[in-house]
Amino acid sequence: MDVLRRELTLFFIAMGFFTRIPMPAWVKVDADTLNKASRYFGLVGILVGAISALVYELSLTVLPTSISIILAMIAGVAVTGAFHEDALADTADGFGGGWTVADKLRIMKDSRIGTYGAVSLVLSMLLKYSLLIELALYDAELVIVALILGHCLSRVLAGSIIFSETYVSEDNSSKSKPLAESQTTNELVILLVTAALALWLSGLGSAILIAVSLFLVRWLLVTAFRRQIGGYTGDTLGAAQQVSELVFYMLLLVSLA
């Protein structure tokens, strides 16, 4: 029972970190448990994706596919509090508007959104909608698989960056939530197993291609983060989630062509 309670605690911490769903009152968060909770980032992604997919499936019974997809996207944003979208905008503003590492980090902490952030948000949401629409043209039910897998795999990819990269310290003025700053091999293995099981259970024939492609995407993102700020922050992890989710939808669409 102690093991089960510990694992449930870690899952609820991961859920509370990524979503607006409240944690049980008995869950206590500290730096150690927050770091260990990263093992369940992929599982939380499945939860978020399942909520979005459920809204899509229910809406599809009475509304056109295009409207159902928009409602599913709204559900995903609502349940996470636009956590990742905000991170994408902050990263775009920081990387696009800053000349030095200090400037980039300062801009990323600013609660105001700039031109780079606004453009990245508009284009990313438009691209996400377009990709899901194209997937629905092949099979409306395929969108359900895409949403669940997309949210899961993108969070596994983003979470795995903690394992290999250096956390770039931010001062106490940061508007970000507390962040996992280290990850053991155990956490990484659980993350990767979650992704592997999700891909296997999906029955996609292109699972290996998708896995290899997302590994390449991770390498490209890590390379960019190292060059820009020398490591990662919470904002860059959120940006990695958004980018890899979009890439997954693209890969899925390409595999159907």
C-alpha cells in the first residue's frame, strides 16, 4: 500500500503540475517528489488527450467535424490552463527578441506577450487545427488516436529533456511554476515505457518511424536550446511539447499518404 500511495502521489503531482485538475488534499509537494513525478508526464498527457478526444467524440455526434476539432482543442487548452501555449509564446519572444542569454531569460519571464509570441501562437494553433482536419478526412476516428498519442508522446519528449540537459536557473521573480530540475534513469525509463506502450497499443504501422523521427526532433530542439540559453527552462520544455505534438500529427499524416 505504501508503494501504491507513493506512486499515486507522484502521479497527482504530475497532474497538478500540467493541468488545472486539483490534487487531493493529502498530496504534499517538495523538490524531491516533483523531480520524481516527471516519470508520469506521459501518463498525464494520455489523460489530457483522452479529455480532448472525449469532447471531440461527443461533439461529433451533433456537430460537424471542423467544429468538433475546435472544441477538442479548446478542451485541451482549458484543462491545462494554456500552460504549454504560454511557454511556447514566451520561448518565441525570448529567442526572437533577446541578444544575450540574460536578455532571453528576462524576456521569457515577462508576463506580456510580444510579436514573436503572438505569431507563434496563432500559427501553431492554425497548424494544429489544419493537421487534425486533414487526419479527419482519412478517418474521423483517427483524430481520437492522434489526440491521445500526440499529448502523450510530446510530454514524454519534453520530459526526457530534463534527464540530459542543464537547468538554467531563474531567479525568484520568475512567473513559472516550480519545475523538475533533475531526473534519474528510473524516471526516464518509466517515461519511455509509457510512450512505447502507447504507440504499441495504438496499432499504428508507422510506430517505429514515428519514434525515430521524434528522437530526431528531440535532438534538434536540444541543440537549439543549448545554443540559445545553454540548457532548458520550464518555458522551453513547454515549447518542446507544443512543437513535438505538431510534428507527431505531421508524421501521422505523412504515414497515411
